[in-house]
Amino acid sequence: MTAHVLPPAPPVQRPRVLVVGSAFAAAASFMVFIGLIGVYLAARADVISSGSAWLPKGVAIPLQQPNTMFITLIMTVFTMQWAVSAISKNDRVNAYLALGLTLMLGIATIVMTTYLWYLMKLDVASGVQGVLIYTITGAHIVMLVLAMLFVALMALRALGGQFTARQHDGITAAAVYWYAMVAVYALIWISIYVTK
């Protein structure tokens, strides 16, 4: 009897568990922020309908810093997509460059947020306004830091060679969560910073 050698089985696409999990985490985070912003808008409407000003005297929310943060976060959407595209083409240099640029822009957003908090001069003890504004914007900073840690971890995994042109789900998952974080900031920008 002669032994027949069978051809190797075609490579199997592993399930994209990380992308699905990241999408669920992004959706959950988005719903938390929708709830927080809903509470903020309801409290703001109650104060304004009673004839009072929403922000206490001496408190001003400038628009330059939130606009700069929004433009910066929009740029990160492009850099994250650049990273996804580069890793899918096995272009590691551009992927690392895009991921590093995304992290740098994330740090710039954190710095600008803390500077905005300083400029607002809003005291938490002055009323519900300070509590809600700092809770929402602080929670967004936490979400941004988590997204940055996710991106950094996936960048280290890419550096270790775990992602290829065929299997790049980690970078894609980080991008999904990052996009949700930017969408949350868009809600914060329009509901807190623009409408004041």
C-alpha cells in the first residue's frame, strides 16, 4: 500500500472575538455617557426653566480648548484608520508610526482637558453643575486613558509579530473602541461645551 499525502488544510480564519468584545464594550460605554448626558441636560433644563443661569457667576467655559480637543480627536480617527490599513497590508513601520501618533494626540487631549478645567474655575461645591461637568468630562478622560492603554497593548503585540496582514483583529478592536471614545466626545462637545 502506498501512502497518499493530502494537501494541507486551508488556513482557518479564527473568530474575531476581540473585535466583538470591543464593540460590546464600546456600546456599553456609549450608553453610560448617554445616561450621564441625559442627567446633565435634565438638570440644566430644570435650572434654566426656574429662571436662573446654569453656570454660577464667575464661571466661563471657553470654546477654544474644546474645539481644539475635538479637532485633535478627529485627527486620531484618521491615524487609527491609518494603523488598521497599514497592519492589514503588513506595513509595520506605518502601523507603528500611526499608533504612536494616535497615542501622542491622546496625551495632547488629556493635557488640553486639564487646562480647560483650570480655566473654567468651576467649584464642585458650588452646586450640581460642577459635579455633573467634572463627572462627565472626567469619565471621558478615563475612557480615553483606557483606549490609549488598549492601543498601546495592541501596538506591543504588533511589535511582537502577533498581527499579520491576515490576522489584525487586535488593531481593529482597538480602533473600534477608539472611535466610540471620539463619538462620546462629540456628544460632550455639543451638549456641555457648545450649548453651555
